[in-house]
Amino acid sequence: MESRTSKSRVGRRQFLKGVAGAGLMLAAGPALSRVSAQPKEVKVGFLLPLTGAFAEAGQLNKQAVEMAVEEINQAGGVKSLGGARLVALFGNSSTVDEANTETERLIAREKVIGIIGAYSSGATLSSTVIAERAGIPYLVPNALADEITGRGLKYVFKSVPHFSQFAINGGELVRDLSKKAGLEVKTAGLVRENNFFGNVVGREFNKHIPSFNLKIISDNVFPTNPTSFEDVILRLKQDNPDAVFAAGEPSSITLLFQQLNELRYWPRLGWVGVGGGYSNPITWKNLGKLANGLIAVNDWFPDIKRPGAQEINARFKTRTGLDMLGNANTTYAGVHIFYATLEKAGSTDGAKIRDALAGLDLTSGAPMFMYERVKFDQTGFMTYAKLVGAQVRDGQARVIWPESLKVTDAVWPVPDWGRRG
């Protein structure tokens, strides 16, 4: 049996060496712990419509996400997290049920530290509640319903305009262009889809347009995946509004404009499309010359006078062959906003990321290609998200409103089919 005395007998030199080593380990311990605690990668979930009616737009948004993530990682990743690389994990939000299921999967199985999405307002309203319950920050860069914020959810932030702003700014645009042209405008028509977003369009335009001394005399609703717009066009012909406001997705807009041309109908002053579908380059590509004269209202267009706008759009166009529109621009900006949040938080903890989002105040960096400033109010809404109007000319959108941001004058009224290039 070995004696305790012989086992515990340690020379002075060995003892001092051991103490010194222990001291070094104790001194270095927290630093070593911090280094080892830094993740090599951070997973962020992205909810987009990757199948179904909105798949083209969803795929365009996906490419914007991938471009932003590549840029961030090539620049050194999240530096406050030791250079951790961003990893984008995608979930399908084509329907509300799919969005809910994918949100649960991304949180429970993939362990994402945040979610960005979900393109459609219906899917976003539902999936944000799931993320809120899990304490996962959720940034909305591409769904417009006013109700997304203001529900008392603490982990939900929205970096795009409320849809009420589209109705208000759409009315302002028609008023301003008509006044400048010396034209009287009294009546308006609506064309919208029979879904959640279309119902929001109807509600907000009927609420706000009368404040511009405009009366909506023709409110037309079409089904999802329409096969014909003949009934809608015949009603518009009969009601004869001065201008038409419309919302839809690329596939439905393409069919609508083809039939507008076939039936030779065009409103007296012009057609104003609101939201991502009408500002999507896929729409203009599908329509060709039929898109000439169309006015689209959205938060950004490539020739806008903002720092980096043309350069960022050029990189995206080299990558995809298309301009960075159809919400691809806002989704791209959303990735950079979330990245800036992670740098500020220096943590993957949901509560700390949430607090960093709430306290974020950016006046420089990549998001400035779209925004004057990035700062959220107490409801989680970014009040600096603004709208502009652009007119399509030979496949390109030229900013024509407001005066402070325009690059060219509008053609207003827009000539009818027989007199248009």
C-alpha cells in the first residue's frame, strides 16, 4: 500500500511551478472561457414564399438574402462575436400554416437566433406570435400590414412602411401630379386580390383616399390565381374612374395588363400600382412595352438619390439579371439591419438581441442605400421607412415623386394604349 506521505511529498520548485501555472490558468480562465464561448456561426431563419403564387418574388428575395450574407461574411462576419459567420436557413411561408410550421422548425430544431420574414402579411401576423412566445427576435422587412406592430409584441420589429402609408402617399402622388399638370381629379378605382393583403388594400384606400377629395367609385376584387380579368375591366370601363390604384403579384398583374390592352381600356389619368408586385422587375420583364407609363409606389427604386443605391443594385443585377426590387431591396436591407443589431448586442441571447434592436440607431452603413435613418419606435415600427413613386419606361423605373427625390418628370396623364410607346 502506497503511503500518503510519499504520494503528497512535492519539492519546493515543483510546488512553485504548479502555483505559477495555476495562477496563469486562473488569470487566463475568463479570457479562455470567452474565446471558447464565441460561436463559429450564428443561424438566422428566413421565411419566404418559395412555392406557390408568390414563388418568383420569394426566390428573388432569397437571392438578396444570400448576397447580403456573403458580403457580411466576406467582411469578417459578426466581429462582436469573434467573427462568427452568418448562416441563412430558409423556411417556406407560401401559406399561413406553412409559415407557422416552418417558424416552429427553425426555432426548435435549427436553433436560429432570429427570424426575418415572412413576405405576406397574413403569414407574418401569425408566425410573429410563435417567435414572440419563444423569445426569438423577428424582423419584418417585407410585409406591410399596419397590424404587424402595435399588438404589444416585444420581439417584433418592422422596417418597411405600413400599408396605410401606401394609401396616403398614393393619394398625395395623384393629387400632386394632377395639380402640376393642371388637371382635375375627382374619382378613383381600386383593383385588389381577394386575400388578407387585398382586404388591407381595400380598407386603407377607402379610409384615406377621401381626404384628397377623391371618391372611390369602383372597388374591384379578383380571386387568387385568376384566369380572367374581363369582368373587372368591364366594370372599370362602366364606372370610368379618373385614376386607378391597384395591388397584386407579378403573375396576376401580367394577365391583367395583357387583357387591359386587348380590351383597350386605360383610365383617363393613369394606373398607380402599390406594393411589391407592381415594383417587381419580373412584372416589367413579363409585360415588356405594356408596362410603359405604369406608376409604381414603393419604398425604393434603383436610381433614387441615396448613398450606395446604384452600386448595390448593380451587384444584384450582375448576380440575377434583375434590379433589386419586389421587396428584394427591403429584405437585403433587413439582413444588414439584423447584422448591425448583432454587432451591437455582442450576444446570441434572444433578450439581448431584442434590446439591441429596440435601441438601434443607424445613420451610416449598408441600410442607408434605402433609409435616411434606422430607428424603431416603442411599437417596433421604423418610422423612417418612406415611400417614393416611379414611372416605368422601357423596363426601367424612374423616380418621379416626391419632388425632393425625383430624377425626372412624370408623364401625366399617361397616354392610352393607342398613343403609347
